[in-house]
Amino acid sequence: MELFERPGGGENAVLVQISFNTAKSTQDEKEFAELADSAGAQVVGFISGSRQRPDPRYFVGTGKAEEIRQLREARDAHLVIFDHSLSPAQERNLEKLLQCRVLDRTGLILDIFAQRARSHEGKLQVELAQLKHLSTRLVRGWTHLERQKGGIGMRGPGETQLETDRRLIAERIKQIDKRLEKVQNQREQGRQSRKKAEIPTVSLVGYTNAGKSTLFNALTQAGVYVADQLFATLDPTLRQVQLPNQQEIILADTVGFIRHLPHDLVVAFRSTLQETIDADLLLHVIDSHDEQLELFREQVNKVIAEIGAEKVPQIEVMNKIDLGGQTPHIEEGTGTNPTRVYVSAQNNLGLEGLLEYLGDYFAGHMFRGKLTLQPRHARLRAKLYADKAIQQESITDEGNFDLEVVIDQRRLDQYLREEGLTLEDL
């Protein structure tokens, strides 16, 4: 039995977008249509308009609501999607008037996330966000039941079905929170292990469909799912990347951001976004060919601030330069402006320069100097040779090995710990 008595139907959808004291943008319309398409809707109509403020009953005025109803009937649509957040009452009133399902922007994004989630954690996070969204809309669940019917030993006032629904949802939210806490603890152990090994983490962030996963695959050959659609990536993926001079980093691909990202989603995905919060560096991937790149940059930085990662250093990767006829180059940052690296992940343009820049960025972590190893340190010497860290070697009269070494400081520290040694010993 469903919680809501809604008319059934397919996925033909009419889209509604209203501007409030702002100029209407064709790019906003395009993104809204792409969101609907990503959810699997067949767009059969688009209605736009402008108002001073939302109408408390229908969000739009009665005239616009009637226009939507007529278009829905004419196009045989079974779904009307608003590019705005609707109150439970507005959603209910619209469904009654339009005689079809009504979905707001939050519900639409939640539906896309539900389709994209692959990992156990991702599915739990989506369900948590959906339940929190649903709990505000339990206004007419199972309206045919005034109160639960009592039986022998169960007579009395009981609780309304609505109260039961709310209680069950609250219990499920508690269960999911407990499960996510376990997963979060496991992730935290992984992060602590990486910190112990002192391998820096670089997190890819950016507006959805900016090309993060394409860049991630180009740098790691990970084979992460890539598609020209919004929110193609949902579950975070981590891979090791070798930089020049025997350095290595952990690269993390994360979910894309979008304007008006539902707050419940930001909260539910906090453990996933923890990879961004704890990163040593953010690579902010930007579609350099997009007309709205300034707006998208602002929106991404807004979400970064919302999750508490605004203090993490940031480099902007201006992607898709092939679409604008640009060549790969690097603009050094000045003042509050971050460094910008121009690449095309799709065509492998400028990626070597990006890796070299990352190598230089983390160069402060490099050890360059001499080590003297005794014959009993053969295992350490073998590890240094395996890392191609030994530039030159000579043998002293005492039979020791004088080595010229270039290696990531954190890796050298790890090797020394494994051997029970310190730099002073060598």
C-alpha cells in the first residue's frame, strides 16, 4: 500500500520554471531540461513565467495553474515538474488541480540520485535524504483510515495512521543513521591509514557534468562510468596516481554540485563529501567553454563552504579547452585568485603539465640528499631501488653504500619506520 493516493501514470512530463525578479536564462532552462532527462522523463511541454513572489496556494497564480492543467491534458502528460522547492501544501493542491503527480526540484534530484547510487553507502544516503524529504509531506497518507481499528485487547484511541507513518519513518531514519555511522567509521579508518602513510589526497570537485570523471579516468585509467548527463557520478572513487619524481597522491572523484542542491542531500552525503573536507588539495574542475562558468564557480564554492572545506587549498582546472580552441597552459595564482591549469581531459591535452604542476606543488615533501647505508640495511636499499629513488651510488672503504637519493619525504619516513631507523642513524 502506498503512502500517497496519487494518480498512476508514465513518465511524460511538463516542466514549469518561474523567475522571481530575475532575468530568465536559456541556460537555466537547458539545465532544468537536462535534469528531467537524467531522471528518465520525456519532456512534452515547458511552461515559464515570472512573478513577484510565490503564490501560497499553487506556487504559481491561478491563471498559470490553469495553463499548466490545459497543457498537461493536451500533451497527455502524467507528471509535472517544478524547478523550485514546493511546500507540502502547494504540492498537494497542485496534484488535486492537475490530477497527476507533481514533483519539485528537490524530489527530482533525489530521484536521480536514487537511480545513480551503486554502493551500499550511496543507497543508504539517498534513502536517508528521501525519507527526510518525505517526512514533511505526510499530510494525507492513507486518508481512508481515520484511526487504526482496535481489536480484543487493542481497543482505545490508538494513533492515527499519519502518526504511525511518521513514527515508522523516524525509526527507519535512526536505523540508517546507525548504519551510515559504521560506514563513516570505516572510511575514517581508511583516511587515517593514508595519513599514516603520509600520502596526500587530492579531491576533484566541480559543477555536475564539468568533466571530473573524464579527467579522473585520464589520470588514473580507472574506467569510472562517464556520461554526458547530470550526476553521472555519485559514489566516490579513490585511486593512486604517480607524479613525477617518485611522488604519489590519492585522487578522489566525488559527486558533482549544482545550484540549489537540496540541503538534505548535502547533510546526507556529508560522509562522502568528507573526502573533500579532509583533502590536502582541491582540483576545482570547470567547463571553460560554458557561458555560465562564473555562476557555476560561485555555486561550487558555496557548497564547499557549506560542507566546511573552504580552507582547503584549491587549483582550478579549466577543462574542455578543445571546444574553445585554446591551448594548454598554466596561469599562476595571484592574491585571492587560484592557479588555473587549462586542459582537455577528453583529448589528453595539458594533463602532463597538470601532473608536473602537482609534482611541484608537493615538492616540499621531497627528500633530496645523501644516505649512507650499512650492508645490514639491504632491505631499505632494495626499496629505494624499486622506487627508482637512487640517483647515484658508491661504496666506501668500510663497505657501506653512499647514496644520492630523491624520494617523497613521507615515503622515506615510512620506510625508515618499517626498518626501525631515523635519518640521524644514516
